[in-house]
Amino acid sequence: QVSWKLADHPTLPKGKTLALIVLDGWGEYKPDEYNCIHVAQTPTMDSLKQGAPEKWRLIRAHGKAVGLPTEDDMGNSEVGHNALGAGRIFAQGAKLVDIALASGKIYEGEGFKYISECFEKGTLHLIGLLSDGGVHSRLDQLQLLLKGASERGAKRIRVHILTDGRDVLDGSSVGFVETLESDLAKLCENGVDARIASGGGRMYVTMDRYENDWDVVKRGWDAQVRGEAPHKFTNAVEAVKKLRENANDQYLPPFVIVDENEKAVGPIEDGDAVVTFNFRADRMVMLAKALEYQDFDKFDRVKVPKIRYAGMLQYDGELKLPGRYLVSPPEIDRTSGEYLVHNGVRTFACSETVKFGHVTFFWNGNRSGYFNPEMEEYVEIPSDVGITFNVQPKMKALEIGEKARDAILSRKFDQVRVNIPNGDMVGHTGDIQATVVACKAADEAVKFDWKSSVFFSLTALEGPNSTNCGRMLMRNEPSEINAMIIDAIEQVGGIYVVTADHGNAEDMVKRNKSGQPLYDKSGKLQILTSHTCQPVPIAIGGPGLAAGVRFRNDVPDGGLANVAATVVNLHGYVAPNDYEPTLIEVVNN
Ligand code: 3PG
Ligand code: CO
């Protein structure tokens, strides 16, 4: 039985409105031309940095600090938001799968037994992201699974690949497909009929998330299940090379591999087994629903084969989706959100669709609902659909900022939590100029910038009655109209915590060990679309921050998991004692 009551903090008051702002993909790195945060005008984040070391510091957001297998693992939003919300470091999917494969336990569980009953007569289909990015999946895990399954009776295997170029360099898909082809060829030599059956780029085929665009999943379904796609090839390496002429890895159109009679070599049929080999949930949930649900109306599946399906992990513990899985997911319990709600902290969370589940589902330990609907409100702002975000780098930052501002000014909430996606989503496109615009937009959502505001100069020139400036009149205090999140916090006497979940926009090139940008054979700069291993900033402040509160200097290795206890303290409570230590202390001035 969990005791939810938190002890009162000995000195910090309750009842201060707290804004908790997560800038997605916003790390700290040396200032050069490939650091988009440095290049962009970011007056708010710059001014917060002036508060170092008492009110601004860096925290770890990658590797073991967020439960990933090694220090070479870059951070990501799943593990980042899990750590931020849960206040403890849990061994994450990547690591749990490694352990299960190394010990062989993966083959002893219910999930594997369930699918292996199809091996005698049916085909084993493996669907997932093909790269060594380690964010959603890993090639070496797929390789071990192929070997393990074939040793345990799988006679016919079909792999449905999704090319990456987002967690790894664009163009690397060709090498991954070659490696997989050679592995499958070896299996064939040992009498297993093993082939790639279909493919497509992860952002265009299958791996949508948070129900942003079901067409993405449908395109994958048609190729994987029905064996239908606009492009047909007899060889997957050739397919990827050819399709790359008009698209990069992330956005390759769907293709199927066909035999000499133009017949797809591996549609999913009655009696087959299917495994989705991604360990990360967000971009597999939609396909899992299509594979598992009897009643399904998101698109016309046309063909619904009777299969045995298992996920690498269970992707949603609340929905129990999928029902069968090879490895148990981390059990992230007693998150800060749940504690705070039990202690009367009214919570508002908001982002746009592409990151909505990050501040809700991941934040709350991979659960999608409210803990207590009377105490919480989660608002999703619909993301633009069908575009790459470099063409719309401002995304919905302003709208998120405004929603948060209104929630703060309504005084109905004690915690107002947002994710501002721009640095990450635009950073993933590899478009440096657009990422600079993205970073500026994110900064503007945090706080209204009077100086860079064109309206300011217009009012200054033309006086407060200027019709040009419409509603934006010059005031001493930010008004409700032009205030953003921190301005609103200033108005209500609240507190802000600004941080990030992992790096991305602060470094847009691949570098050698000494930090020099790397070029490919043709002399082209190697653009980094992925996250990074850089630390992220955290800043605290606001009129409601009690005097004497500052960052401690005895948690130098502090990471994202230390934020939860910090936030719990700022709400006036002592954090549960198994939480990672708080980052703050209160000193008597
Ligand atoms: C994605 O899914 O978009 C990337 O692989 C990781 O990005 P995220 O961790 O920031 O969501
Ligand atoms: Co990202």
C-alpha cells in the first residue's frame, strides 16, 4: 500500500503557481555556427543563464543518468520525460531487452512461447526500425532475435523494415539494409527462408505517434499486411538506393519486395506470427492497435489476418497493449505527478500533438489517463499534419505558450507543465536555418520579449494610440495579451522551472573526437539529425521562489531524475525518500 501523503517541506511554502517548461531537444554546447540555439536570438534563455550557478545549471540527460545501457547512448524524449516525471532512474527498454537477450530469458517468457506456436506452419514477421540509434530499436537486438528465433524453430521469416535517418545519419539506411541482407543470407544457408519483405521511411510509413496521422500507419499496413505498395523491387538494397534519389531515409515511400512474378514475397497471412521489435512505445502504439484490435475504425484494413502478435515490450500498460510481449517494460510507479495530485496539487499539462504524450504519458510513467480528472487538465493542440517541420519551424510554440499563460492566469492550477517541441522536431529535419527559427520561437513561448517585439518599436514611434499596433499597447506590466509563460508567472507571483529533455538543436553536425565537423567522401558536411549526449540547462526563478533558494553544489552529477524532487520541494513538500536528491537548498541570507 503506497502512502501518498507527502511531508510538508520545512521551509518552502505551498500554493505558489509553478510553471514547468520542457524545451524539447535543447542542450548546451559550445557556441559555433552549428549550434542553432547559440545562433538564434534566445534572449529569455540567455537571461536565465545569467543566474548561474545559483539559479541556472546543467544536468545530465543521456546514458546511465536516464537508464540507458551506456554513456554513448544519447538521450531521448521517452527516457527523458520518464526520468523528469518519476524522479528515479529505471532501466529502460533498450537495457531490459539487452538483458533478456543476453540471458536467453526472452525465449522463456509467455510472449515468445505464444508466437513460436506459429513457427511450424506459419511465417514469423518482424516489423520495426532498422538502425543502431538505440532510441526505438537496435539492429544488434534484431540480429540476436533473428538468430534466436531461427534456432528455436522459425523456418520462414520476413522482415518489414523502417528506415531511420533521424536517430542516425541520413543515408545510413543503405548500410543497415546491407547488413541485414547478409544476415538473412546466412540464415538461408542454414535452411531458413528469411527475407526482407517490405519497407519505407519511418516518418512516412508506420511510425506515427499520438494519432497524429493514421495515413502513415495505413501506408505501412498496405505494404506489410497486404503486400501492396506503389514501389516494387526484387531487392531491398536496390529499393532503398533507388528511393533515396527522391527522399531521405526518414521519408522513403513504402515498397514491397516481389518475386520474379511480381508477387509480394511476404504479406502477413492467417496463421503467421508478428513481432514489432521496437522497444519504445510511442511510435508503435498505433500499429499495435491495428494489429490487435478487433474493432478498429482508423482506416480500412481491408485484410485482417488471424495472427499471433507480440510486441518487443508492452507499449501501454494501461491499455494492456499489446496483450503479448517478449520483455516486460519498466514498471515506473509512484511518479511525481501522481504524488502531487494526491496532495492537492492541481495540474495542467499541454503540448501539441507530436509531443503531447511526452508531458502526459511518458511524464506519468507510461500511462495515458488522468490520475484524478477533477485535479488535472491535459490539453492537446493539434499539430500540423503532413509536413516536415522545417517548413513550419514555429510549430505551435506560441499557442502552447498562450494556453499555459491562460492556465496560469486562471489561477485554477498549481502546476502548469508544457513541452515546447521546436528545437527537437525541427532539429530532426537537419535543416539548420529552420532550426534557428525554431529555437527563437521556443524562446519566445517561454517569455514575451519586449525588445525584439516589432510592436514595441511601433508603439514607441507612433504612441500608444497607434492603430498599427492594434491590441499591443505599451504598458509597464505585461498584459494578458502579450504575456507568455514566465510573464504570467510574474503576474501571479509564481515560480518557474525551465529545463529540457535531451540535446538536439545545440549541435547539428557530426564531429570527430576533438569536436571538429566531419565531411563525407564527397566533401559534404555530415548533418546530425539526431539527439546528442550533451547536458541540458535547468533554471529556476520567479517572484514566488522563496528567498534563499538556490541550486546545491553537492550534486554535480545531477540529471533529469533529480528534477522531480526539486519540483516537489517547490510545491512545498518533501520528496519521497527513494527519489533522486533535490537540486535545491534553502540558505539563510
Ligand atoms: C522520434 O521518435 O522522433 C525520435 O526518434 C526521437 O525523438 P524524441 O525522443 O525527441 O521524441
Ligand atoms: Co527528438
